[in-house]
Amino acid sequence: MGVFPHQSDVVRSDVVTSSLRHLVTSFLMHLSEILNGMKAEGLECSVHVTDDWAQGRATFGGLIAAVGNEAMRRLVPTDRALRSLQTTFVGPAAAGEWRIATQLLRVGKAVSITQCEIQEGGQIVATLVGVYGGDRSSAVKIDLPAMPPANVEHLADMLPFEGAPRFLQHFWVRWIEGARLFTGVRSAGRAFIRHRDPELITESHIVALADCLPTPAMFMFGAPAPASSLVWSLEFIEHDFAFPQNTWWRVDHDIDAARNGYVNQFGVVYDPNGRAIALTRQLVAIFG
């Protein structure tokens, strides 16, 4: 998860400085290029990750989860949709060559359960469990409340700023609501987000997008300080990702509880039509 200014601190493209413009226009390896460049041999995959996805001394957690999902996807029939992705971030993952060891834990009539370990520099940096399931007939149907379709015209684009995590270059972000960072204010975070990647949106693109916002705990910090995701659970409700690349998705999240340097937070991801498509929960270690 990243670090962002308050929505009142954003700048529009017509006033961005030349240095910030350079950040946006410099070479980027889009998510689709990283995923398409993955190489598989048996149950193992390898992938090259560039440092434009950096988040502090590590790599953006949403990219780690997206890569793990893509590797496990190779073991599962396409008609089994991603229902749950559980990621434990074991240690910081630097850019470079990653090795991904996958295994199929169980195959049932409707559900496949997979697991993978992502290694960088010979060390495990993340472990993931993916649950993929086909549709079942059921009399039970409960939908989350929908949001109005995206209305972003009145919101400013947030562009990379000094000290921003580098992975932010891969996303357009427009804040809906949220306090200023590091001001000691209790606030939820809500934003419209879309990839800069020109390719079509996939399941793994949404995995990455869902982790883009900073923990709301950062609003409550009294001064700049780091935060680190430890465990992330992403549960999909809907699986229609066939939207134009330039449409906006929405992420809302807030804190359930926080104590002794750990934050329990939840969130909802909405598609461009305002339909809730995924639920997210994280355990975050905070240092402020």
C-alpha cells in the first residue's frame, strides 16, 4: 500500500512541474508486460520485476499478489473464478528475478485450492493461497449496496510527487474522501483508481488495483512514518472485468481496530458501474 497526499494537495496535468512530468513519462514496465513475460516450467515460474514498481525498499504488495495469482492461475481451469486470494508478506521483495513455486493443494467438483511461494534472492518474500471455484446453484443471494457510477469529472488527477512510492506511476488516482496524511485525524479513505496500463483489464489487474491506497492509519500519524502489510485477504464477489481501459474503479477502506502497533482494516472494491466486486481485509504493522 502506498503513500499519497490529501485530495486538496493534488495537481492537474497543466500545472505539473517538469520533474514530475519526467516521473510520469519515463520508462515503465506495465503490469500486463510483467505478467505476459512470466515463464513457466512445470510447477515453477520465473518473472522479472522492474524497480518502477518499488514501494520504499520493497516492491508494491499489490504487484506481488497479482504475480502470485497469475502463477497459480496456470494450474486452474479458466471456468473456476478467483474467490479468495490470501497473501502473507514474509519479507521485502526487491526488484529483479523472482522464482515462484506453485502447487495444487486440492481439486474438488467445483473448487480448486492452490498455493505458491515467491522467492527473491533465494529468500521467501511471500506465500499465497488461492481459492478458485465454479458457480453453484443456490437459493441464497445477498448483494452489497451499490455505489453511484463513477463521477470523476470534478476531481483532480493526483500525479507523482516528491517522496511518492515509485509504483504510483502505474495508476491514475482521484481522491473522493480522506484526511491529510500525518495530521492525527481519524478518517476513511476513498478514491477512484485506474491503471495506466494500455492493455485490457484482467483479474490480476484488479488484484493489484485493490491494494493501491495507503492504510487509513497514516491519516492518524502525527508525523511521516512507515507502515507494512503483513496479511492480506481479497475475496471476489463478481468477476466481470470487461470494461474499457480508461474507466474508473473505486476503492473504499477504513479501520476496524488498531492497537499495539497493528491495524485491522477492511475495504470494498467497486467496478465502474458502482457494483461491489470484492472485499478486502488487511493486517498492517504501523510504526507511527
